[in-house]
Amino acid sequence: MNKKRLSVVMAGAMLATSVAPVLAAEVTNNETTHGKLGLFINDLEALMETKKYHKTDAEAGKSVYRFSILDKDGKDVTISGATSKDYTLKDGKTVINVYDDANVLKKLNETDKIDNNYTVKVYELGSIEKNGEYFSTEKEVGSNIKYKADDFAKLVADAKAYTEASSDKDQAIKNYAGLSKAVKEGWVTNLEVKDNDSKVVVTLGSKTGDEFNKIECAVGTDKLTFARPVDAKGNVIADANESNYYTKFNTTKEYVQGNIAGFEVAKEADSQTPVSIAGKNAVLLHEVKVLNGDVNYTVKVDDLYDGFMLTEKGHELLNAIRTFENDKNSKTTQNVDTNITSGTGTERYFNVTLVDANGTKHVVKVLGDSLHVDRITTLKNWLKAGKADVELLAGDNRYSTAVEIAKTYLAGASQYSWDENSELVLVNGEALVDGLAAAPYAKKQGAPILLTAENSLPKETKTYMKELIAKKQVGDLNNKAITVTIVGGEAVVSQSVVNELKEIGFKVKRISGDNREETSLAVADKIGTTAKAYVVGAFGEADAMSIAAEASRDKDASTAGFQTTPIIVAKSANGLSTVGLNEVSEFTEVEIVGGEGVLPKENEDAIKELIDDETKVTRINGKNRQETNALVIKKYHKGFNDALIAKDGTRNKSELIDALPAAIFASSNSATNPSAPIVLATDSISKEQLNQLVLNADKTSAKTVYQIGNGVARSVMETVVTKLGLNK
């Protein structure tokens, strides 16, 4: 884009009745509008409250964060009645005029400046942290002393005297007592004057390989304190001014000779007067443009569509269109131009116009050229339909991929009243087994699945959660608190994560047991059905991902509410425990997913004995995960529209995690219509999988093939897309 990354654009555009927090943790350039100034002020206030100077400091009680206001010409804006202060930056020339009260921005609404565009620059002033408190001053450390001509002349004289002395060379040194002791102790093994008395080469007692180490002294170099040798890390390792050279530093003569790297540098005395560092150590954190009227952006077609599939940026723009289309606020609108317009020369473009609830119009100009008019036409048609043939749902890692899936799920018309239920499901992104049972429960609740680390929320997950909280707080959702349901015990999602969630503002509950089987049974209890259960082996993660979309499909034709099917996970490689078998026998119908290698035949026989009608106990059994996946497609996905391609976990079992948050996105809200199959394929796709996709796809409807997460081979995607007759 000609202004900024598209993701930054959409951070302001895609949340229809609010904005994501503008002030992220890292340096960023961003934009907001006058219509959203109140949200920006809240954001700024929250930042300023996080870090303040100590009550005894010269800046007592004021925020370390300050902001300046610049007009469209880059000149300071003066607000009548508001107090600002000048600080000089490190270069000694630049002066910033900053305010310490975010509410002064409201005064701009009372002046004619509201008609202008202006910029808010947010700074973090310099500070010193002591015991968790912040201070704006420090004692200035004395600078290094350099050799001056007269002082260096004395060093030259000592070096010459050393060279000329036939014995007792240390006694020949008269100007530097420390140097004479360094020679006597073997810290210095030679002194040599070079280049017409302009350089003194000091040879040390240590070696690198077979060569003695050397340092050079000249006018303007740091003056050395020869009494205090230092090692390679700059640590003093002896002091010739002490009565015992080595005792204080617990070293020996031999150690110093072998490890000396130089000598301590002489310094001026430290200043006793505190010096302000608020200005000279200030850092620019954020630069936010506050715009009046329409917001216009330009993006190239190739940044959104690579000729085969939507890129991450293209997916983000499509999500923005979906959000504006499906938002319940009647003031939000979206429009994609019907026609492609000719621009200058060979330029061809169309506009995407998004109008938010504040009336701000976001116009994205999608720019291509006449040489690739087919590409710009395809992209326009996809954006206008709100559906692409081939789309990427991926982030930089598994956590951000889950966020992208959640955003797409909530942006779509198929979402299940999330704004009313306001629930999220959280599982450990590195411990898939405890999350295997999560998908049917999440779909029943209409709750997107997000991923966490064991002891803390990853920044991608936390940032998105904060966006959802912010959206709720400005009225985009109802006033019920958002609940985060953790699936798994404290061994996989610790109490520290719970505390972190509560600090953000979430209600937290947990569904767990002492092991994977007990956790899955606890989830099944929350789902609340005894009609049917799927059973997978303790190490049948791939099988669970194959069945997850079908398990999450709505089985309730009465429309009284979602009725999903639990996934029960065996306790160990030996299968279900006695307790697990008894619990499973309470279901009317049981289907085992996976071969006898992951769930023993003895388990199957035991379940048949416990259930009255053994014909209600079946097994989908492929010789490997790909064949099982193909059999699931054959049985449960007849007449499917979309398909999701996710990594199969053959390279690394943990890669299967991408398929878990995708399960509720893939599942159907209809008791009669099939869900989108989750196809497990990383570097290749089997003939069985491909055959079932071709046989069971709905030939009459528009389809999308989604790549879930990065890492799926392009050749796999191209094969599936071609066989399904897409992207022609």
C-alpha cells in the first residue's frame, strides 16, 4: 500500500462500530477519525495510567507517557487553557511540546481545529526504575578521560625509558606508578613507541593463539589506569594500589597474566547534581493521524491476490467486507464496485467502500493494470460475493492462525449468536490432546477457539482478546461479561493464565479432569446429550481432527438449539478405562474413529457388551490417518460446499493444532446440510482423500477451499482446487 500495511488499515476499518486499540505495544503508525476520538482518548488514558513518576520525583505523579499535537503542517497545536511542557531530546536541538492530560483532546471539538486533520505523537519520556518506581533524574556518570598531548608525552617517555633499560625495566618507568607495577607483575611484557612518537603499543601478558595481545595508545584514545587490569568482559581482576594485588579479587599473578585484556579507563568524577533524563531519553512510541472525513487507501491487486488464492492481506479485506455486511448496526454498509474503472495509462481499478457506524467512509482503491485485467476481475468478483474460491486462513504462528479463524468465524453470517452468548474457548496450543474434545462444546456455545501457552497468554491471543473486550465496552456487544472457558487442567493451562484473563476483564471457568479421558467426559457432560458419541484413541489426535467438523455440526432439526456430538478420548494406549467404558455405554450410539492400533478391539467389544444394541457401535477404520480421513469424508460430507486443508501432523504431531479452531468454522449450522470436511494433508494428499472429495462435492454451488495455517504444500492446494473445478 502507498500509506501503510493493509492490516493497519483494517484494524481501524473492520470493527464496524468501534476500533481496535490504536496504541499497540510496539512503535506503529496508525489513523483514526474525529468520529472515534472518544475511543482514542480512552485508549490514550489507559496507556498513561500504566506508568507514572514517583511522588518524590520532580515530575511527581505525572505519567511517563506524554503526547504532542501537530497540525497538518507539522506545527504544534496550542490548546487554550491546557498546560503543556517543552522537553529537549537527546540531539540537543529537537524540542517537543507535550501534554499530560488526554482530555485536552476533547477541547479540539470546541474549536475550529475539528475541521482539520492533525497528528498525535505519543512519547515515553526517559525514566530510571528503582524497586518498581520511576524517576526522571539520574546522577550524570563521569565521561572517559582521553590522553592529551602533555600526558601522552609522559607515556612516550616511560615507554622509551623501558626500551633503553638493560635490566629492572619497571624501575625505569617514572611517570606512571601503575605502569611500573604492571611491568613488574608481567601484566605488560613490552612497550614500544611507533610512528614518530605518535603511538605507544602495549604488549600484554595474555595470548590469543601463539600471539601476545596488544593495545595501542595515542592522543585522543582512552587514558588507561595501568594499576587495574581487566578481563575480556571488562571486569577488574587485580589492583596494584592495594597492599595485596590479588586478594581482593580472588585471583593470582598467573591468572591475571593469562586473562588480561586491557586496563580500566580513567574517568571524570560523577556529577553529584541530579540531571533530568525525561527529555533526552524520550522515545517516540506512536504517531496517530486524526482525520476528518473520508479515509482513503490504495492497495495493489498483487498484494491481495497472487493469481491462485487470496493472500493474508486479501483475506483481511474480505473479512472487513463480511463484518460490515453482517454487522447488526444498520448504519454500517459495505460496497464493492460492480465495474472496473480505467485510470491513467494502463491502470485499472475498483473501489471497496466501507461506512462505519460513525459515518466515516473508508475507501480502499484496488489498483491493477490492463495487462492483468483477468486477475483484477477475479478479485473484484470474489470481494463482491464475499466469498473467494481459494482463501488462506493463517497467521505467523498457531496462535495468530487461531485468531484469524476466529475473526473469520465472527465476521460471517453463519455465526451462532456470539454477541449474545459472549464466550470464548481456550486450549493449550502445545498440548493438543487436552483440547481434542473442545470443538463440539465450542460450537454448541458459538464460541471461537483460541490457543494459549501453558503459563501465559501469547501476545497474538491477548491482543485479540483485548480487541473483543474493547468492542463490548463501546456497546457493540451486550453488557454481559465475556466468559473464557478453559478446556484442560492446570497442568496444561495454569492459574497464572486465569489471573491474566481476569485482569483483562473476562469471567473464567474451566472444564477439566485428572487426565485426557476425564477432561473429554467433563466436556461431554457440558454438551448434555446422550444420543451419540465419537470415541478416539489416547493418541488419535489426527482421527479427532478428521471427525471434529462433523461432531460440531448441529444435529437438532427442531431449531430449539445447537445439538453437537461429544468426542471422548481414551485414557491411554490401552484404551478407555473402566470408568470411561461405563460412561460411554450411557450413549445410545457410539462410533469409534481410528483403527485398532489407536483404540484396541477389546474396547470395541466391551462397549458392544454394555450397549443394548451392538449394531449401534461402529468404527471408521483406515489403515492410516489419511485413509481414515477419507472415510470420514465419504460417510459424513456428502454434498459439501467448502473444504478446509490443514496440516496432517506427520512431520510434527503438534501441527495438527491448526485444525482444532477450524472445526467450528467448518461445521454446519444445519441438521441436514453437511459440514465442510477438514482434509489432513501437509506435503501430499492421498488418492483416497482426493477421490472422496471429488465424489462428494456439491457440483452446483460455489465453493471455497481454505488453507488452514501456513505450511500446507502449494501443490496440495493446487491439486484440490483443480479437481474441484475451481479457479478457472
